[in-house]
Amino acid sequence: MLQRRVLQVHSVPPERMAAALFVLRAAAQLFPHDEDVQSIPLYVRHNRAEQGSLRAGDLIPLVTLHPPKPGTTTTLPVACAGQQPTLLVAGSFT
């Protein structure tokens, strides 16, 4: 809501709001070599994430997954077992 308000204060027309919000929210990824842009958002400045080492064709690492039901547990290889290819997307927003 704050981002939308900032853009409204700066006269972004309603029909351009979605595009303007995208650029505002993705600025750090769109301009990775701009020191000013990189220094602004806290989540970028203090990000400790890094590119992992897994590549297509690698064996699935043995990772314990949070249980879908209390009292149960599983691992990543078990969850991904099957004949179909598996796309794994992971992230954190904390």
C-alpha cells in the first residue's frame, strides 16, 4: 500500500500503476550493478542468500521436509519419487 501511495504522490496514472509497481518492487533485480539501487532496500542489503550448487540431472539431496501432518515426516527424495519430472521451487520471506 505504501508503494502504491508513493507512486500516486508522484503522479503515476492508474493505467500505469501495475507496471510502475513491478519496476519499483523489482528494481534490485532489474539493475543489479547500480550501487544506489542496491543500497536502498533492507531485504537486498542484508540478503545472505546465494546461488545453490544443484544443477539439472543432479541427485536429489537428502533433506527432511516439514511434515504435512503433525506426527509425520518425509524427505525430499521421497516427495519427488515418481516417473514425472519434478520442478522444485523454494524460497523464504522472513
